[in-house]
Amino acid sequence: MAEAIVSIVMGRLADLLIEKPQILNEVSDEIQLAVTELMRIKTFLPDADSRMDVERIRILLRDVRELAYDAEHAVETFVIKASSTKKPFQWMNRGKFSRKMKDIQKKMSIFFDLFSDYNIRPTSESSTSSNRESGKLKRFHSFTTPEPEIFVGFHDDVECLVRHLVNESDDSYPLISICGMGGLGKTTLAQKIYNHSAIKTHFAGLAWVSISRKWQTDRVLQRILICLVPENKNSILNMETDKLVEYMLQIQERKKCLIVLDDIWSTHDWNALKAAFPAGKSISRLMLTSRNAEVADYVNLNGYIHKPKCLSPEQSWELLKLKALHTGNCLDITRDVKRMEKLGREMVEHCAGLPLAIVVLGGILVTKPSLIEWEKVYRDSKSSLKAGKGLGEAYQREILSFLIWSYNDLPPQLKPCFLYLSKFSEDESIDIETLYQLWIAEGMILSSDKREGETMIQVAESYMGELVHRSMVQVRFNDVESSLTKFESCSLHDLMRDMSLIQAKAEDFFEVIHFQSGNEFHLKSTTESRSASTRVVIRLDEEYSSKEANYYFTKKRNQKCYRSILLLCEFGARSLPRALGLHFANFRFLKVFSVENYTNFSGAFSHFNVGRALGSLVYLRYLSVRGSNLSVFPSLQKLVLLQTLKLDISDKIYVLPWLSRDVLVKMDCLRHLYLPKFKVDVLGRKSKLRFNGLSKLETLENFDTSWCEVKDLRELINLRKLTVTVRGSCDILEEMMKNLDDVASSASSCLRFLGVTIVYCDIELNNDLTILKQLVYAENLNLRELKIYGCIPEVGLIFPLHVSTICITTLNLGESYLEEDPMPILEMLPVLSVLRMYRDTYVGKEMVCSATGFPKLTVLILHEFTNLEKWRVEEGSMPILSYLIIASCNKLEEFPGGLVFLKSLQISQMPQDFNDRLKRQDGEEGPDFHKISHVGRLIIDDQGYI
């Protein structure tokens, strides 16, 4: 890890020399000398990192990390002070900076003596592996498309368990348990069953919930119920536990459901949940997975227990071959295929048929291009994982050792990125965009790994791609073509997370502080050595101990020199300790601060005080107050190093006029900016937020023309994603178009996603329509998302027949009052994926979707079509539609036929006779039941029912 930290600091110092040339010009030689010395130190660190089990070497590595951070801190302090005045060099104590850098260099020279004393040898570039050639990350895979799924050995298990679940005879099982040791593939098997076509056809409701080691009964039941009846989400979230149990029982008797409880840890867990599931026969089914065989025996009094077997030697080799030698990889396996197979077969013997171990081994081998490297892996694997007899606790410990070996094989820049994932909760789906921004703010993404034309976000995605390629991280691919990232979210396998936590603790990577009800929390002594972690994750439960939390934030923490704080909301906590806003100075070295979804602050105006105090955190690179009600605008102008700023908060913002206009202009490092979703009111006079000087901005969301200066858009030459709201006048839309066209027509244009929301601009048949058509057809703007609320001309005038070049994927319309059926035009939009049509979009009586229409549509919402009586859908229309909502269309006579591929349907606030036509009651099918009998997920909201 020391090697990774030194690389991070070297990269950060090099970037600052490029980003702040005017400020750092006079001290650039001293900074470059520090970078050179760090580079020399780095050559000794691979050998030192490999001997971390030696106490004195571990202490030495800790001191190396701290000195590297000291160098970074000294330079950033110089930048911040220089940026705070128009005449930075007249008062800046340059001598103080020089003395600090000389002191750092003196300590660096001591390290070289210690390296010699401890017999730590430098690693020459020629002897490094292919993964670490020249310090750059060698990329083994380009994730243009998902890798083919690898599933070996359990196909018969899937079919067997599916038959048991859909069986409705007297000998059917109400509950099925899948049990076995960690890494055996229980969750993968359960997912295959859950997504099986026969399951989706048979069950009207499906719910999946993972049971983490820290969980609450009401939260688990809420998550299940929201899956089964999402239309009642708000009511469900306000139910007490006994009402949740009652409602769970009602739903399972009312509709045929399959509920999966993944990873039940103990019999105590089951006892806390079992009241919510029918004790006897039921039309619904329950499936659970557990690594504890005692749980399965305890739960399944009348159930079926399935214990997956380990893979056979032949299946093990097949799995390894698919992972390590799949078609299209970059390996040269032509030299000695037979020798590789022999080594591979012997290596999988050490895995004892455990799929996780085999896949991780394959993830290591897939990055080894030569037979020599396979032979080295073969030798290392024998010491890391001995061929086990049986699969008990001892073998589980060996698996953990094996996973640590896979971690040690990572290139240095990937190690901190991997450990960072264990900061998040067990079974949490981690948002990729947020994760990348955190990695970048922490300095973990090296600019030296950038290829020509790449952004740091793209480099971060290449890091994630390598972790996925090595089977160390599980990801969900983005199914939106216009997305800026290939991945949508990621997570860790339980055992991989266990290993990550062990390594993070061993390397003082971060510290977790958990405040909860009845928690006996004790602070460590503030005199502890500076080896303590520089990153902290603070978890606040719903009823945490405010006394202990306030004490923590009040206590001087300067010795800690924390670099990042993530305040995570656990189990519904929404309030922050009062002391937080009063003692920010105790955390003044923070680079990352996230306080999301907190809306309660103790004391009058404390939300303002907390927001104002954020201005003292001048080293911040990442600040998120997303979903909170903090007033932070006045403090922002001091945060000149910020790279990511998330202000999409829950309430209106009121700011003073002399603070509002130029609050962002000094933040020239800003890359990602998320503005408030609601109106910003400026007290005292009309003033709009300025964006001049933010030429490096890549993401800008929630730009609102009512309070943001439109003319500044032309300066944002590096924008990749922009979402804009235009209010009140098409003249503003025209001005916005002119400025965006200046950006998009430049040779360096990189705008890949434009989302425009037009609110009540009353578009008429003149210049307004011309402007709107220019927006729709401008190929260089990449308009992906268009939302129009208010009157518009007929859609045939906006989208003429030649629509092949239109790249809109999401279209929202509302109160359009169209008199002609819009479907014949809209269905020809070639890549339209989501269509939402709200109140009186169309005021006619009949609507028709043709057989070839909507080829890419996956989501369709029809809400409050007050005059619609007939809707005809020809068979073949909307071939991949997966989600349909029909709501408040009170005159619609019957559900249309032709939706043969529809997977999910929600009917809400519709007349009872319309609902009855779709139901099967007392064994009799309604007239329209045959039209929706194939739908796997059906929700019909009977008015007044909960």
C-alpha cells in the first residue's frame, strides 16, 4: 500500500504543477525535487510491502506514507493561501514553505539509510511484471460489452429447484433452503432461479432481500413489501413492525409471491422474521440461502433443503478455462497450451471445487500473458491454498488466505481502490459515478494512466474494469446507451469483503465509528501516534447516542489529520449531532466530506451554521450535501481545490446577493457540479450564478436559466454531461442554444449527454417551433433527454418523418393538449427507451401503436388521459417493453392486446370495472385476463386498499 500512496502523492504534485502554473511557478523546482525523491523511494517499496509482517518494516512504511502526505499537504497549503488574495506573493511566507520542503527532503534521505539497514532492495523497471511496466496500469480488457456469463455445474440444480417452486400439488414445498459454505455459489444459484422465465411467469410478485450481519426486522420487511406493492411505498415506510407483519401475511395470501432471503446468518435471524411468513400451506413461496447448515435444518420443518455440491475436477477445469482463457483475451497461449492445461488442472485441485476460489484464480491467470507467469502462479498457489480435505472452517480460512494472495497480485494503484469498497455497507449496491468521484478526490486515480483524450472518470472506469476482469468486484452494467459509464453499480462478495476489511485494518486504511442506540463508545486517546487511519466512516443509526456523538465531534482530532469523512445514514437516521457544525476546525485537513440525506439539525439556524462551517475545510476536493437541507452557498468560494460538488439538496436555498453571483468562479479545479434541484432565491436583488472560469467542468446538472447565467455556458468547453431547465420563455431557449452551439461546434467538443427540461414556455407556430426543432435535430448536441411541460404544437411538426438522426432516449410530455394521436410519430423515434406522458398530454379519444413501432421502448407511462377511450396496440409493437403504468385514464374501456412481451404492469387509480376485467376471481378469468396472463410482475391498485 505504501507504493500506492507514494504514487498517488507523486501524481497529485505533478497535477498541481500543471493546474496551478502561475501560483507554483516560483516554487516549482522544490516541488519537482520532492517528486524525484519520492520516485526514488518508490523503487524500494515493492520489496518493503512484501515484508509487512516485520514490525520495523511496517513502521517504516507507515512513516513513508505520512511523509508523502506531508509533502502533498505543504504544496496544497501554499496553493490555498496564494489563491486567497489577489497579490499572493507579496505576503506569502515563501521561506516557510522552503524550510518545510527542506525538512521533508532531510527525512527522505534518512529513509534511504533505513532501506540499506533493513536490506530492502530497489526494484528496477526491467524486473517488474507486465502489470507494473513503467508504473502504468496495463489494461487487459476493454468493457465495450459485458463479458459472457460463466455458469458451470449447476444447471440441473436450477431446473430441479424451479420445478419445486412452481409445483402446486399437495406435496409441494412452501419453503426451499440452499445452504453451503461461503463461495460455493448459493447466491448465484438463487439468482438464476429468481430470474428463470418459468418463475417470472408463475409468480405475480417477486422480492429479493439480502440479510446483512447488521439488520433490522422492520427494514427487511419494508424492502420486501416495496418490491411486492411499490405503489404503497409511502404507507409501508410509516408502518410499525406488527403492521408490517400483518400486511406481509395479507399480500402473500392475496397474490402468488416468491420471496428470497439471501444469506440468513443464524436461527435468531429467522426467529425475528418468521412471523411474517405463513406457517402452513400458502400460494406464495419462500427461498432462503445460508452458509450455516443449522439454520436450514431449523427453518425447514416442512421445507426442502438443497446443498449444492462442489464442482468436479472436470467442471473445475472448465470454469477456470472459461475465465482464464476465454476467446478474445490478450494472452499468447500458443506456446504451450498443453503445459498450461496441466498447470491449470493441478491448480484447481487446490481450490477443492469451490467456484469462488476457481474464478479468483482465473482472474489472476487472465492477466498473465506467458507460460513463465503461469508457472509462477502455480508455485505461489501451492503455498497460498493447500489442497483441503473437506470444506470446514479450516478450509474457509485457507480461502481467505487465497483471496489475500489475489489482492497482493494487484497492481499498486488498484489496491486502494479495492479496499475503498469495503467502506460501504455489506450487500450495498455502490453507485459507480459516486465511487469514481470519491476515488479521484482521494487521489487514487493516477493522471499518468490517462490515455490521449481520456478524462479521469474514464481512467477510473478502466481501474474498475480491471478489478471486474479479475473477478474481485461484481458489477451491474448500465443499460442506457447514452450513459457516460459502462457500469451502473458494483458490490463485493461477502468473502471478498471480509478479506478487504482484514487488509484495510492491517494497513490502517480507514476507521469505522458506529454510533447506535445503547452504544458504549470510547474515543481512542488523542495522543495516539499518527499511524491512525486518515479516513473515517461514521455510521449513525436512527436512535444513536447523541451524547457520545457530540463528544466525538467536540474532541480535538488534529493528530488524526483525517483526509475523508463519509457520514452514512444507517436504518433511517436523519439528524446530525449538534456539535458537528461547531467543531469543523477539528477536521480541517479533510479532502472528502459527504453528509447526504440529513434534514434535521439541532438548534435554530443550525443547518445554516453547519453549511457556513464547511467553508473552513479548505482542502476539500469532494463535498456532497445531497438530499440534505444545508445552506452552503456562502462558504463555497473558499474551497478552491474542489473537484466534485453535490448541492442537489431537498429544499429551496436562500442566499445573500453579494455572495451568490461569483461564488463559484475561483473553483477552477471543479469537474462535477450538481446544482440544487429547486429554485434558488437571492435575497435583496436579482442576480444570477456565474460559471465563468469553470472551463474544466465535465458534469453540470440542474442548470436552471431562472437563476443561472446562460451566457457562461459557452465557456464550459469540456462539458460531457449537461442537464438544463428552461423556464418561461423560448427566447431563453434560443440564447441557450446559441451558447451550446459554440461549445459543441468546436474541434474539442466532448458533450455526450444533453438533457433539456422546458417548463411552460408556450411554444407556438413561429420562431419558437423553429428553435425547438433545431434543438431536437442538432446532432452535435447529443440531446438524449427531453422534457416538455406545457402546450406544444402537434408532434408531427416537431418530429417530422425523417427522425433517424434523433438520439432522444427519454421523452416526458405533460399538459401538451395534443388533439392528434401522437403515437404514429413518437413510435418512429429510433432509440427512444423511456416515454412518460402525464396529465392531458393527449386529449383525443383513440390511440394506436403500430406493429413496427417503438423498437427500443422499455418504459411507458400513461397518466391522466382524461378523454382516452380506446387504445389499440398491434402485435409486434414495443417488442422489448418491460414496464408499463396506466393511471387515472378513467374512460379507457379495456386493456389493449398485443403486448406479448410485457414483463411488468402497474394499474393505479383506474375504475373498478376496468380492474375487474384483468383479474381472476373465484376461479373465473376477467374478459381481459388473457391479455396480461403472461406478465410476470402485475400490480393492480384497488382504490382504498392498503
